[in-house]
Amino acid sequence: MKTSELQGAALDWAVAKCEDKQGKGLDWTPPAYSINWTQGGPIIEREKIDVCVDNDGWFTWCAKKGDVELGGATPLIAAMRCYVASKLGDEVEIPEGMK
């Protein structure tokens, strides 16, 4: 799946993979990194991800870390996509249950 299209549980799972906090079992739900500032905010701060309003593109928000820049409908979605792309690249294999 393209990192730029990740959202919801798939995005949160990919962030958990980057954080090396993958759960085991079928009923595991990843932390809500992409919607909860107490989960995603510390990652933005630790990783020094820049978040800004994107007035020229397809998205409302953009996030940048080094040479990686991605957008999203919210600052957390943009930042978490950017984080995942910086760690795992432009595409991520997501388990069926998280899509």
C-alpha cells in the first residue's frame, strides 16, 4: 500500500511497526497515533517532524522530515505518514485485518 494513502488502522499499524510495538494476536488494535495527540504528538516532537498548512496542494496539511514530505487531511495524519515513509519507504505491506 502506498504510504501516502495510509489512513485509519492501517496507518496506525504502520506507525506501530516503526515504533517496534506490534501486537500479537487477531484482536490487537494499534494505538491511535493518527487521531490522538497523546499518541502521535511525542513522535512528532522526538522525530522533529515539521508540520505546516498546505495551501497549494491536494491536502490541508503537510509534514516534512529531512527529504520526506507527505500530506494529509489533519496534522497528525500528515505527520504519521511522513514518519512511516521516513522509516519504511513509499510502500508498506499492511496485514489484511488492518486495511
